[in-house]
Amino acid sequence: MRHGYGLVFAAVLAEQLGLPVPTAPVLVLAGALAGLGHFSLGMFFLLGVAASLIADFVWYELGRRRGDQILGLLCRLSLEPSTCVRRTAGTLERWGPAALLVAKFVPGLNTVAPPLAGSAGLGVWQFLLFTAAGAALWIGSLLGLGLLLGREAERAVDWLAGAGSPVLAWLAATAAAWAAWKLWRRRRVMQRLRVARIAPAELRRLLESPDPPLVVDLRSAAARRRSGAKIPSAVLAGESDLENLLHEVPRTRTVVFYCSCPDEASSAAWAVRLHRQGFRDARPLAGGFEAWAAEGHPAETLPVEIPASRR
């Protein structure tokens, strides 16, 4: 009641910047209090959209200027690093800028979508239009829910305030248990993906040998466009058509994957999968294409537009 407008602005800004702030209940309560005449609903809406736009634009600019470095940092901080960039990039490529309309409602897509849009080269005005519309839908729906709940939301807050420390302790314990479960799950996933990497120099020697390996480029179309190149003879394949590609490959042939995920997570996952299918030698490329290029190994220039059937 004392800091309503400032609290809504600060909560939305903090969450959209990536901090673990529970914005949804703040907005629901704000809508309820506005419906009871304590605040202006329009002011809550404008402040929430403005805060969201500020945070999204910061991430957009970081993605545009720093690209994969920012995305890698976000996914290393995420509890789901193995799928963070890959799934978000796939969503943006399928839906285009319209993905920003629903990004606020999808865990994992919310924080990563703006920097990924910036790194993919989405125009600034197009980005601002779609991310503002998405923020308006998200904030409007939560404020509207508060309006519908009305005094029920106010009573719930009064009950929580009266319950005191035991309820807060229970909420904190639940949050800690959830975080511990996610960390345990993340550790299990990373342990499962501990497969021997192949160094760029070793891959180059194999490519120059009489029996070269099959090299599969698992990067998203946006990541390929950013680099503009690939490893010579590498096959461009998305996960949707990779099964058909590998069906014709002898189990005795060496297969090397490379991607743009932190810790080569997607490549390692496919290498593990091929080992289970009986492939003798399937490995991820350590450091991906960035490591290959950094060591000065040859690369093939990609066409400006990558055919959709080969993404």
C-alpha cells in the first residue's frame, strides 16, 4: 500500500533482467488493489510494460553486440543448460518474431528470447513492437486476474501476513527443495553426457585421412547465419531430420557432431544416443565451430539463406 507503483516497476524489471523475483503474485495483487480503488490500473499496466521493455532491450542489445557469449552465460546460469539455447532458437525460427508474444508465459524462453532475437539480427523496431505486445499480454492478463479475484486476493495476503514465520518458512523450504531437485537433475544430465570430446586438430587430421568421418552441424539456422561458415564437408542437419540421415550411415563410421550449446550439450547427447545404437565412434567436437575457427582451421562459406529442409 505504501510503495505500490514502485514495487510493481521494480519487480517486473528485476524478473525480466533474470533475477528470481516472483512477479506474478505482485501483479495479481496489484490488479486486485486497483479494482478496489486503491491504485490506478492503467498506471500499473504502463509501469509494468515500461519495466519489461527496458529489461528486454538491455538483453537484446547484449545479444546483438555479444551474441553467443551472452547466450552461453545465460545457459550456464540456467538449471536447464542442455536445452536452453537450442529450444529457444528452434521456437524463434519456427514462429519468427511472433514467439515474443508468448515468451513471457513460457519458462526458459522468457529471459533467453530477447538476446537470441538480438543475436539473430531481428530489427530493433520489429523487436520492440513484438516484445511490447508480449509484455502487454502478460502484464494485462495478471492484472486482469487480480481484478477478477478482487477481495479474495486481499484476504489471501492478510492471511499470509497473519500466519507469519511458519508460512514463510514453508514457502522457503518448498523453493529450496525445488531448486535442489533441479540441480540434482542437471547434474545427472551432465554426468550422462560425459563422453570423450574430439579436439579440432584431431578432427582436421581425420578429415584429411582416406576414411574421413561424417561431420554433422547441429547449430540453429540463426547460429549458422551469424558465423557464415561451417566445417568443410559438414552436413547441416536439424534434430528433426537427423534420424533419417543416420539411418544410412554404417555403424563402423566415425561421426562427429558440433553445436553452439554450452559444454556441447546437444552434440554430446547425440553422441551418447549413437553409442547406444551401436555406433563404434561418435563424439562431440570440443568447443564447437568457435574452437575450430579460433585455431585457424579451414571453413566453408555458407549461402546467405540456408534451405529450410536442411536446417
